Amino acid sequence: MAALRVSSAFASSLSRKILLLFIESFTKFKSSPIWTLSFSVTPLYSRRSKRMGSFCSYVARATLGFTQINQIDTPKISFAAKEIDLVEWKGDILAVGATEKDSARDENSKFQNPLLQKLDSKLGGLLSEASSEEDFSGKSGQSTILRIPGLGSKRIALVGLGSSTSSTAAYHSLGEAVAAAAKSAQASNIAVALASTDGLSAKSKLSSASAIATGAVLGIFEDNRFKTESKKPTLKSLDILGLGTGPEIEKQLKHASDVCAGVILGRELVNAPANVLTPAVLADEAKKIASTYSDVFSANILDVEQCKELKMGSYLAVAEASANLPHFIHLCYKPSGGEIKKKIALVGKGLTFDSGGYNIKTGPGCSIELMKFDMGGAAAVLGAAKALGQIKPAGVEVHFIVAACENMISGTGMRPGDIITASNGKTIEVNNTDAEGRLTLADALVYACNQGVEKIVDLATLTGACVVALGPSIAGIFTPSDDLAKEVVAASEVSGEKLWRMPMEDSYWESMKSGVADMVNTGGRQGGAITAALFLKQFVDEKVQWMHIDLAGPVWSDKKKNATGFGVSTLVEWVLKNSTN
């Protein structure tokens, strides 16, 4: 019996040792990609990614639903600025943008505008007759398309510009309307002109040409990577008529093309589902940008251990529950030559999926099925990086920073009531795990400040409160700096994206105070977008000019059921305003 007892004790001790070894091995493996439940992906050769540098195709080796991304070869659209008589232009569609003033008629219902008169005369009055029957008056959103003989073009389109043509949005809409007509007719070459250029300065003509081209390229784009069948766009060329010729307008059209490439990347990143676009894949996209533009870009992707060394407790707490490991992305743009006069940073929220954590999103309107777009800020930042890699502005160093992760649920996940510590030493009581974006941005903003930058703009799909306040088309901006606000708003006026400055009401910070930590991560329902911005402010050095952009509304189009690429254009224009180009 004694021998049996010794044997049993030995066996029990051995079992405990084996169990401890297993637990130790599991713990080690858990921090390694080999042990994760995430799928691994392999880049596929894609003619499109090679030609346009867009979001490349991936094949999942072991993914949910066996989803694979189709190889898409989207034709590249060539631009040309020409000064020719409209009736002499030959092609598929000639589109003319007309304001309400341009569309005015005389007592015989004939156009008074000289250019429209000339076209109408060439067509024997059919243009005025048909547009009159369709009640075309030049209002924004109106269009009339006719297939008629007598001109070099197969079709002629009248597109309404509204009461005036002073806004970039009107020209964007003109380009989009032309793209829609080209899709419908499967046109390969189109031309766009304005019924009148009276009052347009040389600079305005350049910006309007750029906006038309941008609207056409983005209007023709369709993200068909996940569809088994789709029509391929046939558009190959776009001529801009009557707005000038020469190096300046050609440079402007090239600029439009570069920005569109960034916007399209942003759209593709947001559209990609969470079972395809994991934090690791997002990091791969950043590395691909650095590789493609290696003359001006470098990439540094921090793993979990490196983030621990930097004491990023706020960011890592959000990532803890997911089987897909977090990846902290840092791209740095430095011009290949010349003196660097400005150092700035763009920081994007990078939640590739947000379940809400233990405060799980539930009920009608929670939009959990759309939470793939919770990395819309990161998409804007990487889209801007791609565009700037092509434009190559001088005199400015730009840091692109994304704390990429998922907010999921597991036994290791962050719990309501937990107290976490950010990399600047400040403690946060987590009273809502669904307010996770600001926790990741906290460490990202501290990291950005440590790069020695003078200005930071962060972008995030941060609050539903901002959507309630400003609706689906306008992003809210928050900053203590009037100078930075003027800079970014001026950039948005060039891009045509809508921003509205919101107050930074310091008295609201009272609702963010904790009894057991430095702060809580959410206040009350009232002023939720403002308190979120005040939270982020706690992690920005006072010497650094900082702006927060909440783009929860305009990042996604419910009408088109697609990402918009919002933010890319404004960021590019803002960087250029800080460059010496």
C-alpha cells in the first residue's frame, strides 16, 4: 500500500508537471501567429494591383466561407484637355454641364446660351425640344441624354449643375453623371464641356477640370472583387473641352488621377469584409505601399511584444479578445531630396471589426453587420499614403499611424470595470467596451507625438453621436487650434468633402472623471462626440497642434451600399498645403 501511495503521488506530480508544461506552451503559442485561429493569406498576382497599386487580391488558405477575391483588371482612364469646337468632337458621349441660368429659354422655348444654341441648331432644334419635354431646367441632379444623328458624338447629354458652379461638389456630380451615362451606354470615350465658362478664373478652370475628372473616375469605379458576375467598365478616355490646354491643366489632371487611386484604395479597404481584411492583412497593405514607393516610404510594423515594450496598455486591452493578433502600423514618408520644413502625422482608427466586446452591439440600428467599416479612418490614412507616394510632395515629412486590431469577445477580453494604463501613464476605467476606438487611438496619439511632429490629424469612425448631429454626409472636426482648423477646412474646400467644426467644451470633461482612475472612457449620451474628442485630447502633447475628425457618417453610403473613401482627398490636400510644392 505504501509503494502504491508513492507511485500514485509520483504520478500525480508528473501529471501536474505535464499540465504546467502544456499551459506554458499554450501561453507561448498564444502570442505567436502559428497558434491563432486567424486565416493566413497569400498575395495573388493581379494585373490591377501591379498597374494601379490598389488593394491586391488574396486567397485564403483556411478562411470562413472560403471567400476568395477575384482578380479585377480595371481599365486605366486617360485624360486629355482640348480646345476644339464641340460639334467637331467625335466619340461616344458628349456631355455638357449647364446651370439653371445656362438653361434659360426664350419665348419660343429655345436656349439663350450661345453654346447650347449652336448645338441645338446643328441638331435642327431637337435638343431644346427633347430637353423641354423632359422639363430640363439645369437643376442639380437633372440630366437628359439623347442618341441623335448630326454630330460627331453618338450621344449628347445635358447635365444640371444647379444655380451656380462655384462649388467643387457641382463638378464632381457632373463627372459622376457622365460616368453613369458611360456605364449605361458601355461607352469607351467621352467628352465633358461647360455651357458657359463666364466668370471662371484660370485657377477655377483648373480646379473644375480636376473635379470633373475625379467625379468620372470614382463614378465609373465598381468594387466587384466579391461578385461572381459583373460588367467590366469600358471607358478608356475622357476629354475635357474648353477649360484650357497645356502643362498646368495636364498636371492638374494627373493630380486628380493620383488622388483617385488613393480614394479607390480607401474604398476597397473599407469594403473588404472582416474575414478577409484582418489586422495582419491591413499591415500587409501598408507594407506594400512602402515597397511600391520605396524611394520615399519606409514601414515599421510593431508586433504585440514591441507594443508591450512601449507600454501600450490601452490599445492591447482592446485587442486581447481576438484570435487575430494586433498590428501597429507606422509608415513614414520622407521626400528623396531637399530640406524638411514640416513634420506632421496622420492617425487612423483601425478596428477591422468591432463587435462591441462585452457591451456587444445589439438591437435594431446597432449596425453590427457594417462594423467592417470601423477602420475607415485607417483606410483614409493609407489611401492618402498611396496618393502621396505618387505625388511626392517636397519639404514635408509625414507619419501614417494605425493601431490595427479587432474588438471581439472571449475569456481573455477586456471587461467593463477594468482599469487599463495607456503608454503616457494615464489610467482609464473602462465603463463601456464598445467605446474601444478611442482606447486604441490613445496609444497611437502618444506614439505620434513621440515622432517629433508639429501637427496631428486623426480620423475615426468614433461616435454615433456625430452622425446624429451632422447626418450621413458631413464629418465633425474637433480641435483647440484655430490655425489648424483653417488649414484643414481650406483643404476640404479643394477636395469637396464636407466638414463642420464642433465645439471642444471643456466643462463636459466632468462627466469623464472616474472615482478610481484618471478617467472613464465614456460620458453620458449627451454630447457624446464632444466628450470622445476631449478624451483623445488627454493623449496629445500640448505643444502639438491636433485635430480629430469623426467620419462615422460619411465613411459609408447606405444608398450605394458601399464605402465612399471619405477623408483621402482632404488629407492629401492638407499635406500639400504643408509642403513646399
